[in-house]
Amino acid sequence: MPYIKSEDRKRIEKDLDIDHLSGLIRTEGDLNYTITRLCHLFLKINGEKYSVYNTLIGVLECAKLELYRRKVSIYEDKKIIENGDVINE
């Protein structure tokens, strides 16, 4: 869940310029590389064990679901209106 407390956001964003980083990511390969590096750094800090792998997979899955919930489903609803539904009701 990306809805962390304000003070935690400030702590993270104090040294991490997300807007600058996003400007450097130009392709899906760049994005994949960046996410993979973050995961590997998390592993390095927290140790290579099943619980950490399980946490990373869960975080990635939840980030995927959050993206779908907040962006993709809204986009798809617009396209249904624009192009018509697949299911004729």
C-alpha cells in the first residue's frame, strides 16, 4: 500500500528526487531495470531469505494491483464508452 504516513514520505523524498528519476526512465527496459535494482538493494539490506523474497513479490503484486485499480480500470472504462463494450447486454 503506497499510502504511507506524511513523515515517512518526507524521509524518503528528502534524499530521493523521484521527479528527476522519472525523467531518466524513458523506456520499459529502463523502468524494469530501476525496479529490479531497487529490489536487489532491498535484498542486500534485508538479507537473502524466503521472507524477504516473499515480501518483495507481495509488494510488486500490490503495486501492480494498485496501478490497475487507480489507472488501468479507469482507462478501460473510458474505452468501453468510446468503442463499445465487448459484452452486448
